[in-house]
Amino acid sequence: MKHMLAVLMLSLFTLSLLSGCNTMRGAGEDIERGGEAIQRQAE
């Protein structure tokens, strides 16, 4: 389960970088959205 979550989070983070997020604020928001998706997946 932890492995799956780690892969999911890494994938989301990579996608956020590839989508053109060029500011620290935008990166933080993308990471937060990724964390929320992981929380929903865990429930």
C-alpha cells in the first residue's frame, strides 16, 4: 500500500512539473492537490 501511494505521489508531482508549473506557489498548490488525492484514495 505504501509503495502504491509513493508511486502515485511521485507521478502527480512529475505531472505537475511537466504541466508548466514555474512558480513555487504553483508547485505548492500542485503538491497539496496531490496529497489530497492520496488522502481520498486512502479512504
